[in-house]
Amino acid sequence: MKKKLVILKIVPVLMLFMLIAILSIFSSCSLITSAVVGGAESGLSQAIYERVEQSVYKKMAPKEKLPPPKTPGWNTYMTSQAYVIFSYTFTAGGFWFEAGKYKAGEWTKFRITTEDGDKVVAEKAFLKRLDNGNEWWRVSWKSEEDEWIYEALLNPKTGKILRMRAKDADGNVGEIPVSDESVYYGAQKLTKESVEGATVGTEKIKTPAGTFKAKHIVYMAMGSGKIEWWLSEKVPGGVVKYQTTDEDGKILWTAVIIDYGKGAKTILGVY
């Protein structure tokens, strides 16, 4: 009963954060997004806002509430989750740095750990580039019990999602409705000067995927916390670690690369 009560207290805040994340991905909804974000900033404390980030992946999609496949409810459920997962896979704190581009077939896997010790493995894989320049990507999040897989056709120039297919935690596979206004991430592009100014040095980072000489970049997060990245051109995408900490230096969540490689192909039959 205690666990249920805690979840009930978190859900309203979590749903608001999810709504902000989802709306921010739709470029045509700028007025709605501004209104929602404005209300959130005035009514939601900064500390809660940051801690909601690290709870999204496990609280947003309880398997027991998964609607039946081939129903409008399943489509809506999977669409909402897809946009949040893509946002957290392609961005961190609204930003992302890729010191090296992914080549077709390359993939990375990160272990995300929250302040409560919960863990999930997030995969990001560049599957294929078509003749017209559009790209197939896969993102998946796997916990000890469940795995959610999405494969999407993206336009890298406009950021639009053109098609998406998914596999839910029960093993059901289906097409996901995609709006013509959808984009796959809302990351802000930072200037070279900004990145240089935020670089605090170079460090050796030991990870399950190896030890890397990485550039350490630090920005202030909401409140007095920090969001940090460690970059190395030795891995696809160039990111080997990123994390957020609160004003007391406590790690709210951290993501560390655990594996990377080549040869990624569709597992949902999208091409």
C-alpha cells in the first residue's frame, strides 16, 4: 500500500513533466508549449523538476497498464512513451553533444542509474541511410523485467519523424501513428564558443566499454545543480558519460556507456 501511495503522489508531477517533454517535441505547438512551461516554472519547484527527470523512464509506462494491441489506446500509449524515450536518448538536459557522427550500423548502449539505484539500459543505433537521405534509427530501453523497442525513420535535415514501429513489453509489434508536425528531439544547438567556455579539462573515464581520455564539459542545471558530459571521439556519437547533480553534489542520475559496436540492423522489420 505504501508503494502505491508514493506512486500516486508522483504521477501528477510526472504527467506534467511528460506533457512538457512531449509538447516541446512538436514545433507547431509553440504557443501551447510556452503556456505549459510557464505554468510549470511558476508552480513546480526546481528541485522536484530535476528529480522528475530521473524517474521518467520507469514511472511513465507501467506494464500492467498497457492497453490491448491494435487499439487506439495502445497507439496513444506507445506514442507518448516514444517521444519521451527519443527525447532522453537524443538529448540530456535539453542539450546534446556528438563529438563524432554515427555511421550506418553503429550503436551505443548506456546504463542509466537514478539516485534510488534503479537501472535501465538505453540503446541508440543508426540502422540505415536511404538514397533520399532519410535515416532509420532504433532506440530501446531495457530494465530487469521489461524492454521497449522503437525503430523510426527520421529526416536529419528537418528533424521530423516520418514513420515509427514499436515492440512493447509484452512482445506486441505494431506501427505507431506519426503526426506530420513531429520532430524527434528538442535539443538546443550550442555554439563552439559556448562549448569551449564550459570545458573544464580532460579526464580519464573508466567505463564498462573501456577507458577513455574524455573532454569534461559542465553547465549549470536548474537551481544550483550541474549537468555534465564527458566526450571522446573513440565511440559513435562521442559521448561516454553524462549526469546531473543537485545543489549538494548528489547525483540525481547518471548515464555511462557500457558497450558500442557495428552491424546494427532492424529487428522490427521496418525495411
